Amino acid sequence: MNPVSFLAQMVRIAIPYLFAATGGVVAERSGIISLELEGLMLVGAFSATIGTHYSGSPWIGVLCGILGGLIFGLVHALATIRYRADQVVVGIAINLLAIGVTRFFLKLAFASSSNSPRINGFGGRAAAHGFDNPLLWMGLLAAPVLAFFLYRTPFGLRVRAVGEHPGAAASVGVSVNKIRYIAVAVSGMLAALGGVFLALDQHQFTDQMTSGRGFIAVAAVIFGRWDPVKAGLACLFFAAAETLQIQLQGNHVIPSQFIEMIPYALTIIALAGLVGRAVAPAALGKAVE
Amino acid sequence: MTASSVPTGNPAIRMTGIEKAFGSVRANRGASLEVQQGEIHALVGENGAGKSTLMKILGGLQPPDAGTMEVNGKDVTGWSTSDAIRAGIGVVHQHFMLVPTLTVAENIVLGMEPVKGGRFDYRKAVDEVKTLSHNTGLEVSPDRKVADLSVGEAQRVEILKTLFRGAKILVLDEPTAVLSPPEVRDLWTVLRGLRDAGGTIILITHRLDEVIDISDTITVMRAGQTVTRLKTTETTPSEIAKAMVGRDVALTSRDEAGILTTPAHGGAIGQPPRDDEASAINVTNLCVLGSRKTIEVDGVSFSIRAGEILGIAGVEGNGQTELIEALAGLRRIESGSVRIDGKDVTFRNVGERRTAGLSHIPEDRHRRGLILDYSVADNLVLGLQADFVDKGLLDTDRINANAEAQIKAFDIRPPVAGMPARNLSGGNQQKVVVAREMGGAFTVLLASQPTRGVDVGAIEFIHSRLREARAAGKAILLVSAELNEVLALADRVAVMYRGKFVAVVPASEASEESLGEYMTGTRKESAA
Amino acid sequence: MNTRTKEQLEEALFPPLVALLVALIFGDLLIMSYGQSPAMVYKLLLQGTWGNAYGFGQVLYKSTTLAFTGLAVSLGIRAGLFNVGAESQLAAGGFLAALVGLGLSPAVPGIIAVPLCMIAAAAGGGIVGAIPGWLKVRFGAHEVIVTIMLNFIVLALLNYIVAAHLHVPETLHTPEIHAGSVATLASIIPAFHGSAANFTILFALIAASVVGIYLFRSRRGFELRAVGLQPDAAEYGGVSVGGVWLRAMTISGAIAGLGGINYVLGYKHYYEEGFTGGAGFLGIAVALVGRNHPLGVVLAALFFATLSQGGLAIHAFVPKQMVEVLQGVVILAVAMSVPEVRAVLRRARKPVTA
């Protein structure tokens, strides 16, 4: 096995996870459950495809992708914060909505129910192994940058306080809802970038192209114990397992389905506290009056 | 030491005619408060007198329904939390408002973090907290996580939090409820220091010894109203107690009269049962842990005879809740035993204890006693559901017949079996619980705060039911935060303090003053 | 069950009505974005579903699975649990039903084979449901995350078994079952010819009645709902909260698993990878819109089946994907209006003081 190609493939698989998982961390640390990462990624991928297709510039695509994620993130925020809707239900609804919306507009824009035409992307020189893609570097930096914000800025302190004990934050005049709105909006944009990377990397949008990646990101958030860097490492680990499975394909050492199970099984084990307890932010899932 | 400052100009706080209702409960009914700058002002009253509500309004957590409030002569009626903080009001809540996963320094600066180049300057936060901590005598290490602090330390963080925000008027809600005596002494030193530096302090409490100890001026509240305002140097504990309990309230005078005129029961009033005598419930060396794994019930033993009411007096949080839960089968018993009618039920579950003859009026009807979305009829069989089964299904006819009978017997209004319990008034909700627990066969009744938050009519009704049950030969364990309720109903009174029975006396020999000393731990005596 | 009050009915009925209205408005916008007339498209949608026997048969077929998964999710919610695992429970149920159907001899009569396959389906779903229930009771692991993760694990496992050992070459499905088939409705009513509607729909209706009796007339149901509303009060009433959680998750999984019989016994007569097609997730929507009441769930299942089949009927004018958007809108609107409606109604009526 060639280590360079292994690393390149692993990173390429990991980038969507990294964007989505950091998005999940920021929303969940503020107390809002993020089951909608899958939908946000899908919307990001589709918006980026539209933007790139009509402008020819992948950078416009990136902006459109972020905008799409922002809009869906704000819908999520409005439903869960303003209307105190059940966060799990809203997450699932956003996922369904994202599938429907992307399919509908795929049909409207490109008269296809499976995929878009080919679009431009970033980089692509064979020798660079994908490392000439600026989005790839953004993805690798997402987790450390979020860690900086979360642990080293006043805003991060407030996010952590709001997710743990909203009452305490409110008692010193911190606006709990404002912090949550911002966190969920940021989460929407970050998760969408995961989808943007996918679409630009594959040079097209295909129906349901995220195929469960958003849930792997959810798994990484929990397995990484709601810490951006640990969640990022979990993403890299999951991606490594997948890469291994792809590169070993044909060897039939382990059936691919069992490799697929790894992130999910590890998450359940972490939740059950068998390998150190994964403790969620205390106010996760709780709406405030 | 206790000379209060002479009023000069505007008082620091003036609240007048404050009204506040939560649903059908009127927490404040024209309450008023006037506090001078530079004094320690005690706000006293029984549980539910409306003290905390008044302070929440002052701190901007809730707007008043009516009334006005002024701070330093400025009208601030209905302001927000951040307005209050900016104006120098700091509230230390009974339940700490601290983020357990953050450090002391992070908690203190939250919302006004020192910033350097866009970053949160944590070192500076630590330094500032250290300085503040040193200047005020509130010693606590800024780098520790709040989750690792003792309760006393956490309280210091709460006070530092308000001082960091420049609080000049400090409100402390029952600050000593969770403190050990040395911690209380330290707190007094700190508060006096703050006062001498020109600070104003409002202390909410219902412990009279503390009031005498620390305050300069006293405001007494009762049933949502301000009763009187006293100078500490010019009053006595008994005068304060009388104001708190209120001689002119119909309910209390009736109950006090009850003590004097109604011999509680037979000739055996107040005599502790001898061991050889058959008792309905027998508890030996009971030890129970609280939710935080601390010992909350520490080797309690007692028996109650048939036809006797044992009242437990004590400041809330001294193990009464855990004791009742352990007896009811809702909390694990670490050691000791419980026998009902001679049968050991120490390791029996809730249902088995009920079968053994135990009934239980829980302290919180909204959390435990009722399922608010269930109908009155369904609530009247909660816990008895196994007895209302016919051919594998719930016997609706019998459930409804039971409901009709109980509604009539206990005068539950409106008399609609199908109405959700949520829609009843507090008094009628409690009657549903009482009907279920006392309307059938039982040997022993645990009655925890049986009249909390209910109207006068319902209190009277429930009291007479308890007396009738005693006359019918039931054994009753009564826990109440209302001392006069315990005195009015019980044959014997046990005082619980820090998980132990510190005194057990016949009700005829008990007085509010003598019990008060036991309740506050100023007097100790081995349990009978 | 005692008579529900008018207020409780209002709290239950307003949110779905609000959601329907919102969905109609969104539908108008989507249809007009495609340059079509909403009135025409809605008319077409109704004609293609309730307007002809084939379309109606398809609605009945689709609503059968949705009724099972909707009942499963709603029973969990009644116990205060969110079962997001109906998708994999449904798959596991269908798989085990097919396995038993394959294992039986063709000579076994339907009166024996069908119940055996159904027991297998319930067992398959029940096991998948019991795992998160047990993990919650034993370790406090949150059932939402566990059921989501289990979806992927169980589906991967089933895919592996079928792909590695059971599939008909060149397909993703097992061979046809030998015993346990359930007749189509067309065998009695020829007008349904061509539609997938079959007699498993009767089992769905029976399941709805049984769930209704269990929840509202049995002691266990009384206790289950008590745990869902106020666990502390249920514990006070002598109910083992953990026991109810485990039981509720197991029953919920079993009901979802039973949904597998619609496809496996009634329609294709084999297990196929991906036959669930999101019916497990849509079960959440069905439970939500049906307000967790068996009758509401059946009606909501018909509603979502109508939307889904209606999408095909309008496809020539507006992409059928429109109905997927509307599904999401309906769920969002119900979720958002439930707390809002309750708050408004409770503010409007004061507690009765006597």
C-alpha cells in the first residue's frame, strides 16, 4: 500500500466529516442537538453546484453553499429556539426537507432526477494528490480554529456556558438565545462546506450524494466528546478505516459492511460508557423560555 | 455593632405595592420593602411568604404585575436583569447559577470577559479574581473547576461574581441553608466587611438566630404581604416569630386554639412508645444517601403507634425529603430497617409497601403526587392501578365509580371525574392526592408538606382529615416546613437537623422558641 | 380512558391543521415556480390517488407500512422515548419474516405459515428495539443516538448477510418465500388489479386497535403513559420506570418489524436490500402528525401515503419531488406549532378555581 495515496485518500474522505463534525460541535456545545448535519451537507453540495454551474467559478459556488447552509441553519434555529420545537424532530425534518428540496430544484434546474452536469472544481493536478484544493486545507483547519474560538475567545466561553447552564449565563446578562442563534447559524455554514467540498471534488451534484456522511459526523461529535479537536481526530480515524477498506477491496479480509459499522459501533460503546463516558453538554436539547 | 445607619436622602431600595401572581397563586400581594444604604437588612418569613419572588422582581428576573420599585431614588419598575446588574444589584440565588464545567475565574467574568487582541485574556481574569478575592476575604482558587468546589466555596464564587460586576446592593437568598457553622461565621465576617465598606445587603432567611446575629433592620413577610419592619436592636426573636406566623391569620389562630382546646388523643399524648408496645411503623438506625451521595439521613430511629401523629419539624434540607422517600420505597436504604405492622419492608418496592399498609402524600404533587395530564379519575387510582383490573383490562366502570365516591367524600371541585388534574386549583389537586392516599385502607400514612401551597379552606379540610385518621387508629408521620402545622397536629414532635433527630418531645411541651433552637442547631439533645 | 376534554382535543388537532395549511401554501409556491396552476395540480393529485382503484390501492399499500412504523414510533413517544430506529427494525422484521418463509416447506398452509412469519417479523424488530432500550436502562445511553447508530449497523449487517449468503445472483434480494404469502386485495376486488394492496393492511388495522387498547385500557398502558408524562410520579405510583422503557422499546421495535410483512408477505414475497425506503423515518412524521394516537396515526399514514402516491400522479406537470418537500414542511410545521398551540391554549384558559 502506497502511504502517500493512502494519506491523500484518507484526507479526501475526512474533509466532509471534518466540516460537518465541527459544525455539529459548535451547535451542540450551545445546547442545540444537531441531527441535521446530513441535510445541511446536502444543501451545501447542491447550492455550490448551482453557484458554480451558473458562474463558472467554484468560489462563487463556495459562497452559495455557505448561504444555503446558513438558510437551513437559520430554519433549524428558528424552529428550535423561537418555537421551542423538539430538536430531534426538527433535525429529522430538515434532513427530509433537504432531500426533497435538492431533488425538486435538481429537476427544475437541470431536468434530471439523478445528477447535475459537470462543474468546475479546485486544483486537480494529479501530482498534488488533491492537496492543491484550498477547501481541503480549510477543512483540516476547521477543527483547530473552532477549538481556538471555543476555548480562547469570550464568544466561545459564552457558547460553553449557554450549553451547560443557560440559567447561569442568563443571570449575568448573556443572551442565551442570541448565542444559540449564532452557534446554529455557524454550524449550518460549516456543515454545508462539507457538502460543498464533496460536490466540487466530484465535479457534480448527485441525488443524496452525502449518503450518511452527516451521521458519521454526528458519531464523530459524540465519539470526540463534543471537543472540536477530538471530534476532528475521530473523523480522521473513521476516514482511515474507510480508506483501508477501499484499498483492501478485493482481498475479502473483512467484509466492507463491517468496516462501515465501525463509527456507529464505537459511538454506541462511547455512549454506554464502556470506554470512558461520553457526557453531553448538560443543557443539550433543552429549550429556554 | 448593630446600629443601623441613619437614613440620608433616598433609600437604596424602595419597593411599594408589588403584586405578582403565578397562575392561580398570588406570590406577592402588595408587598413593600425599604432598605437603607449601608445596612444589612434581613427579609424574613415562612416558606411561601413571597420573599424570593420579591427578590426576583428586584433582580429583574421577573416583572411585577403591579407596584413600583426605586433604586437610589430612581424609578426602575420592571427592569431587566442586565439593567439591574448595571445599577449595581447582585443576586446570589438559593440554587447556584454557576456553570460546573467552567473554572471559578471563567464563571466570575462570564459576560464581561477581559479581552486582549480579540482573545479572552484568561490570565487577566485570574489575576482580577485573585485581587477581588483577597480584598474581600472570599478566598477561592480561581483555576479550579466549579464542579469540584464545596458548597461553601461555590457560594463564595457566587458572591464574587456579583462583586466583580460592581454590585453595591447584594441580595442573598437563604445563603446559610447549605453551609456548616464555621462557613456561616466566615460569611458573616465577609458580609460585615462589605457593609462597613458602604455596601447594602439584603439577606433572605427564615432562621431567627441568624437574623439577630447579623442584621441591622428586619422586614417580615407573610402570605405575600409585608407585615412589619423592625430594628434588630429593638426587637426579640419571639416578636419576629409572632410576626412571621401572624396571630391575626384565621388559619393559624384556629390551629393554635386547636392545641389548647383539643386534647390530641386519649390519655397517652406525647408519650414515646415503649419498645415492647406494638407500633404501626418501626424504623431503626436508618441511613440514606442523598442525590449527591452524601449522608442525608444519619441513623434515625423512631416508632409510631396506631392513633398517633409524629411530626417532624426542621429547616428544609435537613434530610426530611430523603427520609420520607426512603420510607416510601423511592430511595435506597443504605442501612437500618423499616417495619410496617411488624413486617420488614426495608427491601420492598413501592407497591409491596403499599400492600403492607403504607400510604404516602408526597411533598411535591406536581412532580410526584399527580400526573397532571391524567384525569382526576385516573389520578385517584395512581399506585392502585393493579387493583382496578378486570379481565386483563382496566375496569373503567370501577375507576369512575371510585372517582365519583372520592370526589364526593373529599369535596373535590369541580366534581368532574374526566377533567385533567392540571386544570384544578392547588387545593383541589391536593385533595385528589389526599383522597387517594386516605380514602382507602391503610395503616401508616407518610404526609409530607400536606398543605403546601393550598388555600385556607383546603388546609382546614386536610387538617381535619388527618385528625380523623388519627382518631381512627392510623399512624401518621407528618413532615411540614410550617412549624405551627406540626405543633397543631402532632402528638410528638421530632426535630431533624443535619440528618439526625436532635430532639423528640411531646407536642404539649413544645413551643416555637424551644423547637427553633433545635432546628437551628443551637441546642442539642440526644433523640428520645 | 376517561372522556377527553375539549381542550385536550384542541391541543391535539390544531397543530396538524396548521401544518396542513402551511403545506398547502408551500405547495402553491412550488407549483407556481414550475409555472403550473395549483388548483389543477391538486385536483390531479387527488384523482390519481383517491380517484381510481389502482391509485387508491397504492395508497392503501403504502399506508400499511407507514401505519406500522407510525404506531411503533408513537408507542415509544407515549413512554417518553424517541425511537428513531424504526427503519432498521422494519428491515430486520422483513428479513426474519422472509427467512422463516424461505425455511418453511411450501406444504405448510397459510394459516400456520403467516402467523409464524409474523412472529419472526415481530421478533426481528423487537430485538433491534430492545438493544437501545436495554442500553438506556443499564447505562443511560440516549436512545435517539443509539437507534440512529443501530440503523446503520443493522442495515449493514443485513446487507452483508444477503449479499454474502442469500441473494439471487445479479439482484439484491433473496429468493421468493415458499410459504407465508398473503393474498392481494385484487384477488377479492378485481378493480385493485395491478396495485400492491394486500391483506396485511388488516393486520395494520388490528395492530392499531391493539395498541389503542393497550395504551388506554390496560394497566400496562396506564403505567407506560404515566412514565412518558411524569417518570417521577410513575415511580411514586409503584411503576418501574426502567422496566417500562425496556418493554416500550421492545414493543415499539416489534411493531415496526411487523411492518415488514407488507412488502415481504404481501407484495414481493422476498426480502430486498433497501425495501424500507425511508418508511421508518417517515413513521416519525406519521406519529407526529397523528399526535401519537392510533386513530390519528392511521389517518396520518393515509395522508403521507396519499402524498407519496400523489407525487407520481402529478409528475407529468410538477416533479414528484415536490411532495418530499411538503413532507418536510409538514413535519417542521407540526413540530413548531405543538409547543406554540399548547402555550396559547393554556394561556387562554385559567385554571378552574372552585
